[in-house]
Amino acid sequence: MSRSAACELWLQILLTVLGCCTAWWLAGWRASAVLLLTAAALLLTGAVFRRRNSRTLVRLSDEIGQVLHGADQITFSDYDEGELSILCTEIRKLTVMLREQNTRLQNEKNYLKESLEDISHQLRTPLTSMMLILGMMRKQPPDSPQYTENLRELTALLTRMQWLIETLLTLSRVEAGAVRFREELISCRTLIADALEPISIALELKNISVQVQITGDPQMIGDRLYCTEALGNLLKNCMEHTPQGGSIRICSEQTALYASVTVTDTGTGISQESLPHLFERFYRGSEFSKSGYGIGLAFAKRVISDQGGSLQARNAVPSGAEFEIRFFRLPQEESEEPETA
């Protein structure tokens, strides 16, 4: 028994004795005896309840300690009445919240570990190739065709590594909520032209034709630079999976609900196994090229979704892959002012 509980008990006994003495003096021994028996019964009942509550509190404290040490099977089912049941209900809610937070933190820890492993793997592969190329270049005269070819390959690897690092940094900032997207009026015609410009030479080298079909003058509200980069990643992905001499078709239109940009290639399409995971970071299915990093589509999906849009992938008919971007934030039409007499 704690010191405060003992003091309270002795105070009650003292008051009972004083009450019995007062009753003896005022009403005689019979009233004093009745009062004494009643007080004794009350004291005994209070002691029993205090002892019971004390044991309950000790058990509750032990169970809370188990929760704090990682136990997952504490249910607090024995406390079903009285004030303790209210306390246990709140503790149960807190326990559920702590378990959910712990699960989220564990998932984030595993995700971070896997991401770091993927990033190190993605960077290690081109670095190994670069070291091999540099070793060969040391043995070649600078004016030889092999030296020039190796230098071109080295430049291409450095460019891809730079793109990977910059895209990862940008995607991390977007996922962390550190990017504030601007709200600009974007013409889909200009968006398509800007996204095609960086890969125009690569398209020409692969002899891939690009067909652009725009209905009307579709417009949307979004961040022009990020939207251009997202669409550019889609076009780059389609180019990498379109065979030599193939074609890419880009269509754009605007409805009353959304403005859309659809990109269709003439490649082999997307397997049913890869389709649900296509926009996951670092995912590369069997049909993906070995030079891909599995980051461009994840970046495009995140940028478009965070601006209120949607990005969907499906297989085209008769063959190829098709990506459709929809932006639901459209420019408001200016209301015409009424003519004045």
C-alpha cells in the first residue's frame, strides 16, 4: 500500500473513532455500536476495492510496459467496466496508433534500404563500364577510330549517370513535399514540342517517325517545367522500346472535363506481369532494355499525380504501349460582359 493510501486509511479510522465517541455521548452505546459496525463495513469494502484497483493498475502498468517493449498481442480485454475501462479504451487507441506508426517507420526503413541498394547498383554498372573504357583508351592512340568511339561511349555513360542522379534528387524532393508546383497556363501544343526537342536527334538516329495530332487548342493548368520533363520521360521510354524504323504517335485533345496527351509506340507492348508495377521506382520487367533505370516512369507518375492529374498505361492495338496523361485543372473561361445600352 502506498503512503498516501495508508494515510487516507488512518484518517478514516480516526474519524470513525471520533464519530463513535460522539454517538456514545449523544445517543448511548446502541447508536455507537451501529455506527461502529457500519463504519467498519465501509472501511472493509473500501479496502477491498482499493486493493482490487491497486492490483488492476499494477497489471495495467505491466501490460503498458509490454507494449512499450514491442509486444503486439495486448488487448486490455479484462477492463470492461468502471472508470478503468475508459482509461483502457484510450490506451488501446494509443497502442493501435503506435503500432501503425511503427509499421510505417519499418516500411520506410526497408524502402530506404532497398532504394539505396538499387541506387548503388544502378551507379555501379556504368562506373564499371567507364573504368573498362578508360583502361582501353590508355592503350589506344588519340587519333585512332577506336579511341573516338570509346570517348563517345564514355560521354554517353556520363550523360546517363547525370540524368539518373538529377532525376533521383528531383523525385526525392517531390516525394518529400519540398517542391511547390507553379500554376501556369500550359498549351499542350507547346508542351509536346518542348518535350520532343531533347530526344529529336536520338529519334532521327533510330529512324523513328513522330506523328503529332492535336485537336483544337488544348490547354491545362500546371507547372510547365515539371510537366515537360514528365512527358519527356514518357517519350524517352517509348523511343527506347520502339524498334529501328518504327513510329511514335502523340495525340492531344480537350474535353469539358480534362485535357489529355496520349503517346503510343509501335514496340512489343507491356507484359501483363509488368503492367501493375510499371510506375514503381527501379522496376524493370523482362521486356525493358538493359540500359533503362526504371526511374523515368516513376518520376512522371509522381509529378502528374501531385498536380491533380492521372497517368495510365495500357497496350495498344495491334501492338505497342500507350500512355495517357489527363489533366483535370483547366483554364476557366472568361465570362462575357453584358452589353450596356
